[in-house]
Amino acid sequence: MDLNNRELAVLVWVAAFFGFTFLKDKNGRVLESFKQLIRAFFAPKIVVVMLWGVLWVVLCVQGLRYLGMWEIGNLKTTLLWGVAFAFVTLLDVNRVSEDKTYFQTTIKESIGVTVLVAFIAEAYSFSFIAEMILFPFLCIVAMMQVMSEKDPKHAAVHTLTNALIVITGLVYLVYGLYMAANDLDAFVTWHNLREFLVPILLSLLFLPYLYMVCILVSYEFILVALRWTFKDDSLRRYAIFQAVARFRFDIDGLRRWKRHTNVFPPGSRESIRQSIQEIKDYQKRERHPPVVSPDLGWCPVAAAKFLADQGLATEDYHRTFDDQWWASSPSLNPNKDAFL
């Protein structure tokens, strides 16, 4: 499991950063914060999710190994994928569960041309000295890009940092293509093909587990919140049973029902069933919008999508207080110059 110059440079800089930080930590505040972070990470629920995730990845690797798509030489790539994709994604599972397009987007990105371009760009590294210089430079440029993106006054800086990142990426890609062309026999091998396919296959195989975690997390947040809606324990247990039985994997419907019960708290078993059926009817109308004559007005389902291409797609059209119906979109920060 040899490390290339780029990976060695990253390890050296990361070790130097932590070493410098802890040496300058005279009061021990940074060390104490780091300890608290470690304690938070080892919370029982996080540990259980991570351990099951490790088991899932091990089973996936064994399956790929059985099919001849994985060997011990791919261990480094697997570990890097585990940290960069699986670990980071599980830590951010709340955001993933709220993003309706995450799984479709991940699948498209996993099998897109960008993956091949990134693989070629990362196949070869520069000398150790060059990588030691490039890594902090790119980190600084990336931080400047993020900071300048938030303020229109720094638009010139944002444009410059974008250009630097693109140019650096092109340099890596051209260098990778040049090295591969000069040593084509060494580049076009079964090992490199597996190195290319293993992260893609593992990402796709990891999505079912991630999907199940998202469902469990969503159910936990929503069903725990039902304690404030249903004061009666038996009624709350019945509501939970009905929600799980009727919505199952439909997290969007479950969230809508939770919002609905906040506005119209069910007071009986019959009203619980009616509230769930009302959400089901909403969803059915969205899938099959009714035809509305222009003389009568505008179909709410079509109206909600009218400004979608402007970044103002609304959430679902639903009933709220005083039997008023409405749909709202997330806020949009317009570019000040373009707006004026």
C-alpha cells in the first residue's frame, strides 16, 4: 500500500498543522475541545451507525472480491474512499435525508465523465517538493474562493480563485494524460481498471445502506416530535403505528403529515387515519394534477412550478390555519448588481 508524493505531502502538512496547533496550545483549550469532539463522535448512536456501515462496506468488498473486482492492492483506494465518501456522508446524514435529489445526483456523478477525468488527473503526482508547495497553495485558494463567494464586493477575487482552481485542475489532467501516453502499457492494466471501478462500485453499493440510515434518522426525529402533538400515550402509539404502516419509506409524506398534525392535532384514532389519508390524497393529486379550465383559474400544482427555473420552486401546496391553502418557496439571495 504505497503512498504517492501527493498523499505523502498531504500527510506531512496535516501532521505539521496539528503539531503546531497543539504546541501553541499553552492553555490546553484546543486539546480540551478536541477531546470533547472525540467524546461526541463516540456517542452510542453514532458508533452503532458507523459499525454497521463498516460491516456493510466489508460485505460489499467481499462481494467485489468474489467477482474478481477487488484485490488487496485496492486497499488504499478503498480506505481513502471510506474516509472521503462513506464517513463524511454518514456524518452529514441529516442534510442528505432532506435533499430529495441527493441519491439521483450521486448516481449521476458516480458514473459521469468527471470521474474518469479525476482518475486520470490523480493517477500521477509531481515531485514531493512540488506537491508540498501545491497543497497549501490550493488550500489557501479554496478558502479564498469560499469566503469571496459570500460577498459581491469580492467578485473579482472569486473570479480569480475560480480561474486558479480550473488552471490547476487542467495542469493535473494534462500531466496525467502525458504520463499515461508515455507509459501506456503500465497505465492500461487490470489493476488500474480496478482502481478506477472500485470507488464507483462502492459508492453505488453504499447508497442502499445510506438510504436506510436516512429513513431511520427521519423517523426518529419526526416520531420523537410527536410527543408534543399527542399527549395521550395510547393515541401517540397508535399514530406511530399508523404512520409507519401507511408511509413506510415515504419520508416526504411522513414530514407532510407531521406538519399537518401540528396545525390540526388529531384527537382520535379516526382523525389520525383521516389525516394520513388527506396527505395521501395530496400526493396523488400532485402525481396526477387535475385539468383546470383557464376560466376557473390556475392549477396549484402547475403554479407551484412556475418559477422553478429561477430557483423559486415551492414546497407542496397544502392546507393550513383557517383552511387557507398555500405553498412557499425557500428564500433566494439575488445578485445585487443584476437585481438593480
